[in-house]
Amino acid sequence: MPPIHYQTQIQNIDHLGLVAGMCKELGIADHIDRRAPKVSNDWNVSNGESVVGMIINGLGFTGRAKVRSVLQY
């Protein structure tokens, strides 16, 4: 049986996994969504998810797989 070769890709995201985890643990998106709920079902993300995305982008998540900007609210 021939050996199996796997291709591995490692990406350094520094502290951003911790930031995203703390945002989730603190319930930042949920808190914002309770205060400012979505007004349209046409939106793909909630207001809270948008704010968490802006926090992560603002802290330097600017690599190739960056969080997409929401152009239309």
C-alpha cells in the first residue's frame, strides 16, 4: 500500500482567534442584536455580526481570507 501524502497549509492569525472567542463568550453580537435588531430579511448578517467583523478587521485581520465588508445594510 503506497503512503498517503497530505498537503497542509498553516496560517498565523495571531491574537484574532482569541478576540473572536471573547466576542462570542461576551455575547457582543447578541447584545447588539437585542438593541438594534435586523429590520429586513434581505440582510445576510445581523448588526451584531457586522460589528464583530469590524472589530476583527480593525485589529488587523487583513490577510487573504479577510472578513468581507458588508456594502449594503
